[in-house]
Amino acid sequence: MKSIHSPSITFMYPSHRIGGAQLLFIRLAVELSKRDAIVVNVVDYQDGFLAAQLSNYNKVNILPYSNGCVAISEETVFITPLSNFSDLRYLIKGDFNKIKILLWSIHPTNIDYVFASNGRKWFKNVLPVKNFLKLLSDLGNIVYMDEANFLAAKKVINLEGQPEFLQVPLEIKDYKSGVKDQSDKINIAWLGRISYDKIFSVLKIVDEIKTLENSDQMVLHIIGTGEKLDQLEIYLKKSGINYFLAGTLVENDLSSYMNKNIQIGVAMGTSCMEFATRKIPVFLIDFSEEKFPDNIKYNWLHETQNYTLGSDIKEATKRNHTFQQLLNLYKNDSNIGEQCYEYVVSNHDITKVAEKLILHCEVLKATDVTAFNKIQNLLNPPLYRYIYSLYRRVRRF
């Protein structure tokens, strides 16, 4: 295999908590580290989640994220979410002539965060920033996880042409199906964080179950935790439905729980594929920061297009089934789980995604440093820099 022009690839997503994005970066780092020609670095806190998960992989170097930044002394392709663009000059201490930036849009709100994070929504001179981001996208320095991410960016920075997709990767393992506990109820599971942008998605599923005539024949399992868990618990108790809080489960514990208990999954992003790789039928739900409309529809994972694993509910299109129709389809078609599995194998196999990333990095160009510094100055004027340097120091941002 040809080596990339830069001697290394560096992933930056420092975090103390588990989540789909964290797992995304961990899995890609491990997969790329199998290639002898590539040096793989991951930026994280000394006691961070990624560092802990990668501690046994001696071919993945952990670069310390300290005092709100990481020191980069070598040539590298630096991969980080698009949402970090406004803060790159804070986050990286190094020579941007040697660092090739690759921004990965992994959530449709990433583009909004560029212009609204930490008080920037009050800034007026945003047109040069939009034009620069459009240029980066045209040059391949921005890639998109799926169509939802591309359309969100297109709406803000007037993108043209075809997007460069780098879809969610997942290792295809041979998960044993196991024997499920005998039950006359249908067990449906949410997998994912209970966070501000997902809480209304979970509440919508609670409402869907609550309005069924035979709601007592269903059990909702919540796999995951987060800052909105208390709000969810209150809602669940008032709903009257059957539910179980399973907490955070990963790897073998997750497999054991799913194989034993779960017949249908619901999730977005990376989490939906955890069901599919275990051949459990899974449908996608969109996200919202406010209450969902009453009448919405859903897609099974294998029905999605252009890798989309969840959109803003206001932008969602081409959804096929009501919740009741999903249940009817599940009862009448035993192949849905297999179809979801085949979708993941065909579209998200990590070996294929890693190869796609390597080929992209081979032709990636370094950013025009003069233009980059000008845009960073617009996003971080002097008074702002002073105030938020203090803020970042306190928050370890």
C-alpha cells in the first residue's frame, strides 16, 4: 500500500465521556494503525476516554491535550470535527505550513457551531468565513459524514457540486445471535446518549408507545446515559409505559444485553449500526431541540440514502413508515434485521472507509496559511481572544 504524503494522521476529539463520535475516532485510529506505512496519533486528555480505550494499542500514539491545546511538531493530516474550525488556532500549537487540516462534518449542527459557538453569533463579518469554508469544501479539506451533514452546510455556505462523503465506519464482527428470553412483549431499545439534542427523539418514542392500543405489550429499554437522563426518567414515570434503564453498555456487555433482550432498535448515527451488526432490525429517528411534530415517519436503516443516519426533524424528507407500520412490518418480515446488516456491510465496513480516507489524504493539499490566519483573526478578534483564552483555561476547552 502506498503511504500518504504526510508521515502521520492525527485525530482530535478529546473527551472524558463515551459517545458515538468518540467511538468513531477510536475505531478509525485502530484500523489505520494496522497499516505499517502510517503513523497514527490521537489527541486526548491524559485521563480521557479515548486514551483509556487505546491504551493497549502501542501503534497508536496518544498526544496530550493540555491547557486547551495540543502541540504538533511534525507534518500530519489533522482530522477533527468541522465544529472545531473556529478554534483551530487555540487548539493546535504548531506550524500550519506542515499541518494539513481535514475537517469532518459528523453532525448537521457542526456548521452552525462554527458561526455561533462561544458568543460568535454576534459577529457581523461572516461572509469571508463562509467563502473560505466553501473553498475548503471544494478543495476537499471538508468531508461529510452523510447527506444530512452536506445539506446543512450547503444551506449556510452555498455549496455546489457533489459532496465528498466519509461515512461512519464500523468493524464488522461475527456477533452470535444467542437465545432471547421468552416474552410475550416486544422489546424495543434506544441506544445513545440522553443529551440536549437527542432527548426529544427519545421522548417521541415514549409518546409513540404510549399511544398504541396495546402499549402494555411493549417494553422500552434505554441504553445510555447523559445530562438529560433526569428529564427522561420523569417523563417515563408519568407515561405509564413499561421501561427499563440499562445504563451505559459497550462491547461484550452490549452484545449480551441486546442478544438476550432486544427485538427492535431505534437510534441515530453510529449507534444504529450497533443493532444492525447484530442483525437486529433498527429504524432511524431524527433529532430536534424541541418537541417533535405529532405525525412523523421513520425509515429502517437499510432504506436510508447517501449514508444519512439522522437529520434535523425540520429538514427530514423521504421517510416511509409510521410507528405502527414499523411494528407491523417487523411482525410480518423476518428478514429486516438481515437487510439492515447487509446495508452496513456494503456501506460502512471500516476497512473500506479507512481505505477511502487514505486515498483522500494522499491528494489533500495544505491550507493557505495567510488566508487561514486572516479568517481565524475574524473569528477571534483581540478582545474576544483575551476573554475566551481565560474561559478556555478554566474549562480546559
